[in-house]
Amino acid sequence: MVFSSLPFWYAFFPLCMLCYFISPRIGWRNGVLIAFSLLFYAWGEPVYLFLMLATVTVNYGMARLIGKRKGTPTAKAALIVTAVFNLGALGLFKYGGMFTDAFNALTGLHIPGPGLALPIGISFYTFQVFSYVIDVYRGETEAQRSFPKLLLFVTLFHQLVAGPIVRYNHIAAEIDRRSADAAAMWAGIERFVAGLFKKAVLANICGSLAATYLDPARLGSLAVLEAWFGIVMFALQIYFDFSAYSDMAIGMGHMIGFHYHENFNYPYTARSVSEFWRRWHMSLGTFFRDYVYIPLGGNRRRMYLNLLIVWFLTGLWHGASWNFVLWGLYFFVFIALEKLFLRRWLEKIPRALSHLYLVLVALFGWVFFYYTDLGEAMTFFARLFGVGASGWTNPGFETTLLNNMFFIALAVAACFPLVRPLKNICRNLERRGLGAARTVFGLRCVSAAALLFVSTVMLVGNSYNPFIYFRF
């Protein structure tokens, strides 16, 4: 089940909210959330529900042991056991086939891979629960004594399969005590509906156009402008796809009193690769910073080696294929160059040029992300620069461009923080008196209803509704 589906929005979620708010105590409400979260996960993969429960059980037990034996060899041994279990499960289910193929290529053997399906969201919930155990070991948080409360933290369906990656200490207090007034409820609804619109309309249309022009079978006849158009559409698709799910997760959290951290901050407005990654998938970036980069030495010693390790792991986290590793190392090169000398140069040149630099670097990076076959990626790069292309354009491309002109303009505009000034105007109007406040609220209701209506129409009339990050 996905958030951008009619059964979720019009059946599963309303029923969950009804059961939640008729429950009189926080313990019962937590129980409702656990039950619906387990149902949400089991809807798509009931078998792998047991893997997730086993992960929670092992990490719960090891964290309790670490909490009782702080500073002793037993605590360190428990942390090692937890690391072996978590990373072993992740390696087996996500990277087993990749590493087996690499081993066979190096040795000439023909060892069969595990052939296991990838459990949905395994990267997200593994990182979340492992970060909790590490924080307990560091003494930054207390071990949770209640198994159901830890189970709620890991399985909460808002962020279970697509993030943002939530730290235990960010919401530990809210697991025990939380509330949501009318203002918070309404803010959550607006955020969810905005995310639904980004996914159902912007991401899906961008994705459909990208799939048309990035199809490997079409590389032989691809024109230059078609190649550029396709990769721009994919860049927009992956941004709207993932940020929309973060918006919906944050919105649902607001409705019941959970406050998840922001995950995206208009990354395509950045002027450098370093800034881009401070704005993109921020919860993953801070995870690698706090649990890999800083423990390795951060900026104090072996900075470039530390960066290399982090970006190798970042690429590997995104998929069990070497193109993702190459994608991560590609961004490492630019971040290292920026630390060496590029950043000073970027700060001196006009803002438009530094922004163009970032956009081009990001677009070329998405080529490695999209094509798992390196040969296809190189062929596509050739088409971008006219090598082997069928010309500047092909018949029908101009028609596609014209038919989608309004939508393309809307998608590009949505990459910029244009909503913030509108929110400030609304706040200023609300301060003018009750009448103005009611008018603003009425307009907000109409806007939310319109976005929900358009999203529903798109979901009903369009069978194309993929979600890229489910494979991570």
C-alpha cells in the first residue's frame, strides 16, 4: 500500500484516525497505531513482517542489555552483535545477489545468489533502529523498557517504508505524551494534501515523460533535445516523488502530535553540490554524518578518506547495483573539489552561473542513478552531446512539449520556495481581525479541497503511479 493510493487515503487512513481518536488513553492510541502499522506493512509483504519484528526484538534486547551494562565489555559485545545482525540482514536481503555476482566475476565460480526479494523499507527501518541502539551505547538516550513503544517507533507507518529517517530521541517524548489541537490538525492536512498533489500530479506526469525518453530501447533513435528533456523530467520526478512522501509523512505526524524533522529544503535552488546535499534527503545525510563521518574523524583527520567512505556507502545504500556506487563516488569527487578550491570560486561568480553548475552536475549524476547498465549510461551521455543522436529533435517531440508546457512550468516553479511568501501574506492578513482570518481560512480550505480533488482525479484516471524509493 502506498500513500498516493485511493484505498489508503479514503479507507485505511480515515479508519486509523477514527480508531485513534475514539481511544481514550495514550496507551490505547499507541496500540491502534501499532496495529494499523503492522497491517500497512503486511498489506504488501506479509512474509517480511516477521523479519521486521525480529529486527525490533533483537535490537530491543541488545539495547536493554547495553543500558544495564554501560561502559563494560558486555555492552560493547552487545553493540557488535546488533551491528552484525542488522548489517547482516541488510546485506543478505539487499546486497546478497550483488556481492555474489561480484565474487563470481573475480573468481570465475558460479555460486548461485540468494534470490531473495527485497523487503520494502528495510534500509529505512534498519538505520532507524540501529541508530537507536548506538545512541543508547553512547549514553545519548535511555534504553526503552517497553517493547510496544519501541515497536511503535520502528513500525509507525507514516515513515516506515520511505522515511524520513526518524531518530528515536526526536520523538521519544511524543511516544509517551503528545497532543494535536485544531491548528496542528489543519496544518497536517494541508501538508499531506500538498504532498499528495506533488506525487499524484507532478511526480507521476514527470515520471511518465521521463520513462518515454529514457527508455533504453529508444537510445538508438534518441535526439539531443529529447535526451535533455528526459533527464530533466527524471530529475523532477525523483525530487517530487520522494519529497512528496516526506511531506505526507510529516503531515500525518502533525495530525496526531508527532513532529518529524524536515527532509527536503528546495535542493535545486542550491549553488553547490555540498549545499545540494544539505538540502536533499537531509535525514540520510545527518545519519551518515553522525554515525559514520564524525566517528571516522570528520574534518579533523583523513577528511577526504572519510568523505570517500561516506559517499561510497551513500551510493550503496540507494541500491544493490554498481551504478549506485558510481553515482555516490561521482558526487564525492565534486564535494572534494569544492572543499579544495571550487567553493571559493563558486562564491565569487554570479549566482546564476553557480546555480547552473549545480543543476548540470545534478542532471549528469541522475544519469548514473537511472541506468543500472553502465553501457546504457554512456550511450545516453553521448546522446546528450549529439554523438550518435538522430538530430536535434524527432517528429512529435514539439507536440509533446507544447501539450505539457503548462505542467512543465508548474513543475519547475514548484522547485522554488514560492509558497513561503504566500504563507507570510496569509499570516499578516489573519492579524487584521476575525473577518480577515475567516476569509484566509476559507481560501485555505478551498485550496486544499482543490488539490485533493485534482489528485483524486489523476489517481482514478492514471494507472502510472510508481514510487522510486520503494526499492531502497
